[in-house]
Amino acid sequence: MQGRTFAVVAKRRETRRSVHEYLARLGAVVRPLREVNKVEDAFDGFVMFPDELSVDEASRTLALLRRHYPDARVVVITNHLDRYPTHDPGVIVLRIPVWGWMIAEALRSSGDGV
């Protein structure tokens, strides 16, 4: 994960902070985002907590990320697995509860084995 850049998309500060700290300890560059309106920075992947958003906002956010970053991995962490695509190879959906190592492994699967 060394040097790769990820964004953590979550409303709750504690959620953003804890995932940020874990991934940063693995050498990743992490940018916590409360919301995604317009994505301009370069990211290798995203960790998204859609249960903290409205259903419409979560759907719009995921669509925006996939449109602007078709090659990036989006890890969706939710209690509602049925709301998110399983046919999109760029999206990994994990059921709550998850641990940091599970998020890291899902993000690692997006690249060249780093």
C-alpha cells in the first residue's frame, strides 16, 4: 500500500479517522472525505460507508466514483448488500462489521499485488 492514495468517504468523523489511521500505518496516503461532490484529485481507490448517507446520496456517490475513476477499486462497507452491484469488478461490497485488514486486502486486490 506504500505510496498509494485512497479516499475514505463517510459522514462520521470517527469512521473517517479510524480508517485513515489504519491505512496510513500501512504506508498509504489517505484523504478523508465527508462527501464527494466533484472529484478532481488522483486516487487509487476509495473506501465508502454508504449507510451513513441517504440511499440517493450513496447511489449518486458510487456512480460518480465509478464514472470518474473506472480503474479504481471502490470498497463499499454496508449492512445492505442488496443495494450495491456485485457484477462490477471495480466494486467490492463488504458487510459490516469489517476490520482494517479486510479493507486493506480489498484495496490491495485493485492493483499489481502491492
